[in-house]
Amino acid sequence: MQTPLVNMNKNQSKDLLATSALKDAMGAEMKNRTVPVYVKMMAGMAGGVAEACILQPLDVTKTRLQLDRTGQYKGMVNCGTTIYKTEGGLALYKGLSPFVTNMVLKYALRFGSFAWFKEQIAGGKDKPITPTINFTAGLLAGCIESVIIVTPFEVIKTRMQKE
């Protein structure tokens, strides 16, 4: 398992882009106004649920391969099909509930704290946002998310997946 500071930003830019369309749709009625933080949080949460449901089978397969000390599996595809054949399709979703909870909380915290930090660092809602402000707000939001949400949930999820 990677340390929180190494792990926190590897997918962050993808996540921010992937949920921006959803965030825009959720705030469409507010075209000429600022999108409230709670809308940004909800957009992040919805994106987190979708990501968890799509990626869970790959994550279970990856975890089983990492924990395989006997050489039972010959690769990702073999591992996934073996799990499916011997344990059933639902086995590929072991650990989904903490993963979904993790993603919902992680993205809510990430998007909410990112918006809040940007506003605080800039000195108000109507102040211009510079790349330095975006970077600093993203760094702070990522650190908080990683320490409070990601690390504890990764431990729980990994323990559930290895069974």
C-alpha cells in the first residue's frame, strides 16, 4: 500500500475532469451564479459511486494477485476468471461497501474542501483564482482527504478483499 502523500494525487486530475460535467449538470439552473459547495460535493460523491462500481472487480483482482504467495494465478485475466468460476461473480465485488463509502466521503471531502480552500486562500468568492491558488488548494484538500479518508478505508477494503 502506498503512503497517503504518494497516493493522493495520482488520479486527482482525472477525477476533477470526470466529475466536472456532472457538477455542471447539477448546477445548470445556476448558470450565472457560483455553484455552491454542496453541489460540488454531490457531484464528487456521484462520481465516486460510479468509479467504485466500475473499478471494484479490477481492484479485487489486483489485491488477490498481490497477496498470492502460491502462484495460483497466472495474471490479471486468469485471476479474475478463476475468482468468477470458483466463487461467483459477486466475489469480484467483495469489499465494495467500504470502497463506495470511501469514494463518497473522499470525493465529498475533496471537492468541498478544494472549493473552500480556494475561496479562503483567494480572500473571497469574487476574487480571481490563480494557478498557485488552485495548486495550494488542491494540495491541502488532497492531504486532508488522504489522511482522514483514504488510508483507513484502504486498510479495511484490503482486509475484506483477501478473504
